[in-house]
Amino acid sequence: MEDVVLHLPSGSAQQLDSLLKRTEKLLEPFACRTPPVFNPWFPATGTDRQRPIRPLRPAPVISFWRGQDVLTCPPEDGGQTEETPGGAPPAGDASPLRRSWSIFGPRGVLLPTAPSKHFHRAVSKHRLHPRQRARWVIGEDNCGAARDIEQVWRVLTRSVWTSRLPTCNANIQRERAEIWVFCDVACSEQVGRLLKDDLRLTGRIGLEVHRVGTVLSM
């Protein structure tokens, strides 16, 4: 039911009182809905502290084993997880889960340098927005013969956290044996050069844009 607004010229209080009574009389045939009583979904008293919605299992514990990221789940009885010295999982366990992790560096600004003619043509051809996100893809072929993707990932992690690559975030895809470094299109050429220098990459790395594909390689 909507509010009823009365409009009347200025006058005595007696006229206003009479108008209010007539209005109430006219509104009597219409049903008035009483607002329902609010009942909270959580317990109203302090006797029951248990929430009706809660996870069935405790949160997993992330440990470190032989340079690999391992997800170790607590036992069902809520006790401590058994681990052998050195952080390795107990004997007889399956191989550690190979998960992909992301890193986000602290806030910062990476001032774009003057783009090359080749990069400018690629941006104009695909009509890319300067603030559109793109990703550099680093594969095992870019690591060189003496290193693997895990070693390159550790070096990249330090570069991101030390603000060497501000505004960038990275993700390792272990199933693909690839590292993805995300950045704005405006800074992507500069980021690509930093990646090649800091990580000492071999071969050529490609810059990919969603729904477009590879738009640049260096």
C-alpha cells in the first residue's frame, strides 16, 4: 500500500483535523497489511552458538615440500597432520597435487615508454584499449637447457614482489608447463622486455589477448 498525501491550503487546525477524519473514513474499505514480524535466520539467544551454515571439513593446510607447492588436508578427527622430517608427506602417500598459484605484487605504477612502430600497428589493427589486460605466455622452451619452469617461476615471484613489475600479476599453469604474466596493453611491450631481461628467457614469448589471440611476439 502506497502512502496517501493530502494537499490543502493553509487554514485553521480545525479544518485539518476534519480533513484527516474524512480521509480515514474513505480509506476504511481498503485492506491494511500489517508488516510481518522479523525473524532472524541465526539463533536469537546466546545458548546456541552453532551457525546453521558451516563447512563440513576444516580448511586445508598449505605446506612446502622439495620446492613444490603441496596441499596437505587435515585428518577427519581434527588432529594434527603427520609429516616426516623436512616437510615431506608420510610414506605411502600419493604424489603431491600440482596446483597453479597466482601472485599479486604491491600497488605501483609502471609508466609506459614510447611504443615501437610494430607494437603500435598491432594495437591499431586489433583496436585494443590501452587499459585492456593481456598476458605474456612463457613456456618451457623459454627457460633454457639449464633451468625448468619452476626455477623461472621463483625468479618471477621475486620480481613481482619487489615492485619490479608493478600493476602485473602472474599465474603458473603447471599442467601446461606455462607461466602467464598479465598486464595492461599500454605497458605490455615494456613488460615483455623486462621479462626477457630479468628471467633471461630464450626464444620468443607471445602476447595474447582474450578473443584475439597472439598479437605480438618478442
